[in-house]
Amino acid sequence: MQCEERRRCWTSRRPRRSKYWKESRSLMTDNTWSELDERAIKMAKALSADAVQKAGHGHPGSPISLAPIAYTLYQRFIKHDPNDPNWAGRDRFILSGGHASLTQYVQLYFSGYGLTLDDLKYFRGGADTRTPGHPEYGLTPGIEMTTGPLGQGVASAVGFAYGQRYERGLLDPDAPEGKSPFDHKVWVICGEGDIEEGVSGEASSLAGNEQLGNLFVFFDANHIQIEGETKIALDENVIERYKAYGWYTDEFSFIQPDGSYKEDIEGLSKVIEKAEQVTDRPHFIKVDTLIAWPTPGKTNDPSSHGSALGDEAVAGLKKALGLDPTKTFEVDEEALAHARKVAERGLEAHKEWDDAFEKWADANPDKAALYNRIKNGELPEEFDKAIDDLEAGFEAGSKVATRKASGAVINAIAPIMPELWGGSADLGGSNNTNIKGAASFAPAEDATTQWPDCSPYGRQLHFGVREFAMGCITNGILLGSDTRPFSGTFFQFADYMRAAVRLSALMEIPNLYIWSHDSVALGEDGPTHQPIEHLSSFRDIPQLEVVRPADEWETAEAYRYFFEKKNTLPTAMVLTRQGVPTLVETAEKAKEGVRKGAYVLYGEEGQPDVIIMASGSEVQWALEGAKKLAQEGIKARVISMVSMEWFEEQDDEYKEEILPKGIKARVSIEAGSAMSWYKYLGSYGKAIAIDQFGLQGDGAQNMIDLGITAEHVVEAAKASIEEAR
């Protein structure tokens, strides 16, 4: 999908005017289990096998054995309206094991989400398919998030539950349990691969700590993965692990004591109904299955996990199901019509919810106005004034770390943006991500000496040392609510969360990352904590916007632009530990310049002899170097490159104005790898960079020892001018 189409998806996925849903399980649930349901499940198995066989590749085993579980959830338990996939009152379903995507595609087809039989036939097809190999957010109606990288679905689902709770706290905190328009459940199906990935454990630990009673995870324990039986790599008691996390746990098996196999939907439904009565803990239900059952020669066989079954096995499956083995993509129209009645039940539940919401909105006009504002992604009227008032206190020449400037911006806008919440991976004081006076998002009994004010609806997040989970959880918050999360850590440790950052970029969701201690200037913690390759490597992630402001002014204006542009892409604020001077030049030019990504900070008049480009803390050395060159009669232009991504969004005319092609002599200075600068340097440019690991020692001395100085700017500029002649 093209970038602009995905951005429209971010806007369109936001629910229409929110309306209230009165808890009404009876409307969503048809409690009778009939022969038509059995026929629908058989059809789901056969369609899954046919789709993979036609594609010639894929993962047929899990969709075949998961068909009864997924069908039961969609027909009996998940609150949804296929007529309106973005209904605000819906439950959210996440297939964490995205390789089993047909599990969900078939249920979306059955339920009436707009998928057709041709879509199933085009499974894993070309770029225009609506049924890609792994579910993609914004592409297929009914898909809540992109999954495939294992573990992230479970971890992000925790974020969905976070978002639901916080949004409820903003808008309807006093409603009885289950009676708020903002009450919904989060349903997840995962497998052994998800459980093996560490991030699922990181996030599950937090979910238990936060007592997220609206989260339901079904663990498909088929004991098979690509390399064979899972016991070679996964042999602990997973149920006991989740008990230790503080979850409600239960287990159910389709494998009978005598070794036979029975897909006992009634028994499973009773287990789920029992779990629903527990509201003070997340829920983990293990279901023992046999992969690909009842496919002859492929049931409980690793080959069924990630390869087409083969014509003979597919025919054998259909014969075992009582279907015609000679037919492909056969649709039982009567069973399909029966399954699609779920849309009627969903529509009726939606209508009741609509009517009741009007009463809530009438009784809570201020809350309703807040909801409408955040739903539409609008800023409060006082937003600009809050930042302007902050900037009025900036003093040219004072030294302020950009991490502190970032914290000042957050605390300036937090009082007028209750939808803004966040925290850090145990580095809140260092990252400056703490919101003054905010309650912590935690049960009251978890209060500590340091954090005495805890509430289930608090806005200060504490992730512990769990960077990867933090990235996934904030992704889930964005996808599952209309609130705006942020998260922080040291830039070096952003590598721990890289996979979640990449997924946010792929989904095009506006996550906000606050990464401080951005260079060797952090000092005595040494090279283990000093980022080198990070700026270049994160800039290499498509659709991630990396922002590195030079001082207080640029930091404040970067935040202003991030929120004002209604960004649909994730953005990383990369910030200093050390104080940097508040520049006279940025005071005059940052307001217009920052939003362009790069702008002329010095040497605007006339044609320069050399262009000096810098970001962040190195802008000061670029300016000093340019002024030294001026004393020698060399005219230098200094460009503050706040964000390469924002600069690349500008038209060609602006780019030429800032970086004229005719000026071949160029210098870049940045305290990290030079890799991302070469596209701007050209053939004669010189990069002042750090392409080695950092040093133990004082931060300022590290910068000098590694060549990040004004003197090196002068030297490099002269060399570039000479070569460009």
C-alpha cells in the first residue's frame, strides 16, 4: 500500500462519533451450536488448505487446527460489527502468530467484513492483495495491527488494554465495570513462537502487574514449530509462568485422555465464560491442539507448519471432513449464510450502544467534547500559547540539555493535553519523561515511597527495564485508543526496541520516542552507553522520522511541529545529556526553519564558499567554525539539519535554496557515524564523524579527542574547498 493510502487509513480507522454500548452479551451471542456451525468450521479448514495450496507457499497447519477456536470467538465472544469495522465500541482481536493469517481472513470472510472468496484465492498474491502472508494494518478491514514478527502481537495487545483503561479513565472513570462506552475486551491468539520470544514475557509481566482484566490470550499449544517438536526448545510449564505473572490461567485440551481428538467447542466456551467472570487480572488460556488435524500424514507433523500440504494431503483432509476431495474453494452457502448472521447481531448491539451513548454524551458534555477533540486528532486551543509561553523564558547563551528542554515542553503541554501520557524504561528522571504531579498508571497497592500516587487511570507509565515491551505497548496504545503515548530511554538502548520501532513505521502510526544521551558526550558511562551507529541506522528505517534538535528553541519547535502536522509517522526525538548553548540564531529562525527539517542558520546572504551541515549538539561547533572561517575571508553557510526526513518532504525549490547544487564544497559534523550524510556531501564533501566506538572519560574531552570541534570544521572546510576547485 502506498504511503498516502496508509495515512488515510490512520485517519479513517479512527471511530466515528463515539456512542455508548450497554453490556449485552445476549445480542452478540447465539448460544446454540448447530450442524451449520460444524459445517462452517469444516469449510474454514478446507478453504485454508486450498488457499495455501493455490499460492504454493504459506502456513496451512495452524489455520486448520485453529479454525474452531477462531470461529467460536468471532461467533460467540468477540463484540464486533462487520458493517462498521471501526466501531469504537468493538472488542479488538489480534492474531499474534501472523503466519497463521488465514485463521483470521477466513473468519473475516465468514463474518461479512468485505473479504471475498477471490481474496482468499489471491492469498499471498501480488502487491494489490488484501490477504497478504501476514496481516497488515490499514490494508484489510478487521485487522487491528500488523503481525508476523512473533511476540509483538501479545506485547502490543497489552498496550491495547493499557489504552482502553486510560481512555476510560479520561472520559468515564466512575462508571460501573462493564457499563462504560469505553469498556471493551482485547482477544489474542498466540502460539509457541510468541511465547518463546522474550518480548511477550516482558509485556505479560507488566500486564499482570497492572491487573488488566480486559485482556484474554489464547495459547495454541500444538507443540510443533519449524524445526520439529517444541520440547527441544520450550519445556517449561507456561501456565505456571503466567500464574507467576499474576494472570488468571486455565487450560483446555482437544486431545482426549484416550488419545482421541475432539474439537469440543461447548467445553471451550464454558472455559471462556468462566474466565470472563474474573475482571481483576488478565487471562491466559492454554488450548492443546494437533496442528493440521485431521489431515492424513500431516497432522502433528512439522511439515504442515510452513509449507503447502500437497494435493494428496489436501484431498485427504477434505475426505476426512466429509467434503468433496475433487473440489477446491468449495463454499457451503447455507453454512456461510449462518455464519454471517453474526453481522446482524453486531448491528443490533451497535444500535443499542448508539442510543445509550447519546445519554452519556448529554450527561457529560465536557467529556464528550474532549472525546471528539482527541478522536479527530485536534489540538487544544491553548496549544500554541503553552509553547510560546515556555519559549518566552529561554535565555540566549544559557546552557540547557535538550533532554531537559524536552521535559519542559512535555510539562508545558501536559495540563492542556490529558490525552498525552507516557514514561520511560526506568530512566524517567534521566530522560525527563516524568509528568509533574501525575499519578502513576498502577494499582493503588503498588504505591512506593518514590511513587506514592498510583491509580488504574494514572498517566505516568513505568515500564521497568523493558525497552522492547515499551515499544510494543505504546504501539498498542496508539492502535487501540485515541490517546497519545510517548516513551523514553537512552539512545544506545533504543536498539532493544528497534523491532517495535520498525513495526510502528511499517504501520505508519505516530509513536513518539524520546531518546536521550545521544553521543559520546554522555561521558563516564563509557562506550557501552555511547551511541555511534544509531543515528544512521535509525534513519535507515523507512517512514521513521528522526529529529535531533540543537537547543531549547529547536526542541520546542520540533514538538510543536510534530503535533501540529497531525503526523501519521513515528518520530524519534534524539536528545543530549549535556548542556548545549541556547543560540541567538535559533531564536530568530527556528519557528519557521525546524518544520522544514533543515534551514540556513548562518551565512544566508550571497553565495557561500562552503556549506557546513550539522545536527544537535554539533550545530554550535558548525557555527563557531563558520565564524572562524569568516575571519579568514571564507564565506560559510551553516545548515541546521534538524531532521533529514522532514527536509526530504520539502519541494525541490526549497532543497535547492538550502543546498545549492552548484556549491560542491561541503562539510558535515555529527557525533556519530557519517553514513547518512554522504547523500548531501557529494564527491568533494568532508564528514566530521565518529566511526569507532566511544571512549571512557569526560564527555567534553571525548568530543575533543574524537575530533568533534570547531577547529576540525575549519580544517575540513578548507580541504573541501580545495578539492572542489
